[in-house]
Amino acid sequence: MNDGDRTLQINKSYDAAGKIDPMKTRTRYVVQGAPQEVAEGFQRSFPAPPVKEPPVVQGPQNLEVKLTQAEATKLSSIAQKYVADWENQNNQTFNSATQPLIWALATAASPDEVATSLIQAGGRHEDYRGLTELAGFHQASTGQQLPGEVSMKPAR
């Protein structure tokens, strides 16, 4: 699925019985030419593949986030906890219009919906701030980055 500078690819893997193998099914989410501040937010939010030195982000970047189905489900669960915590602290209903990406992740009913919410709710670069807020919430409570993996290369 393509939407402007964003591409979503769900690679389904099947076992010998013809059923989807959740351990091998992967989601690839690509953002082309993301501004430097968006790339830095992704870099803080998701672990990077093992490298000798993490890349220094300078200028626009092409980002790629990879999620297994289990990681997508965990990302949705983190968003649900974030929404519940926000509602508890603010004593009001979460405003889905102000954080559409967090809301879409929290209400996703399947790993495929988590993947789809990334491309649909992340339509503007400012929507990605929700991921950094979600990452900050998760890191404060667990000390870990969001599930998945991000890699980036300078945009040309």
C-alpha cells in the first residue's frame, strides 16, 4: 500500500498446512524523505539493527520500520495502556483527534490493523510525534524502546 511518501508492505508467511505463520509474517513501513526531526524521533523510539556505530541523523532520511506480528500486537497494547493512563490522569476521555496515530494503534483489532494505522494515521509528519510520546511513556515504565526495529539512510 502506498500513500505519498509512505509505503506499507505486509509479508505473510505460510506454514506447511497453508496457515499464516505469525512468527515469520513481517510488516515493513517505509517513510521516504522524512524530515530530520521525524527521523530523530523514530531513532529514539525504536531499536536499530546491530551496527558498529548508530548513524548520525543529518537532513532528510528514508526510514524503515520492521515489525513482527507479535511486535505489532505489543505496540497496540502499549498504545492501549497509554490511552488508559492518559484518561486516568486527566479524568476525561482521550481525544483521538489530537493524537490520531496513538488512537489508531490503541484501537487496532489485529497486527494488520496496527500496520495499516501507521500509514493511514501517520499521514502528516507531525502525527509521528505520537510515536515519540508513546515511546517516552513506554520507556518510563519499562526502560525499553518500542517493539520493532528502525533503520534509516540519508534521502537523496
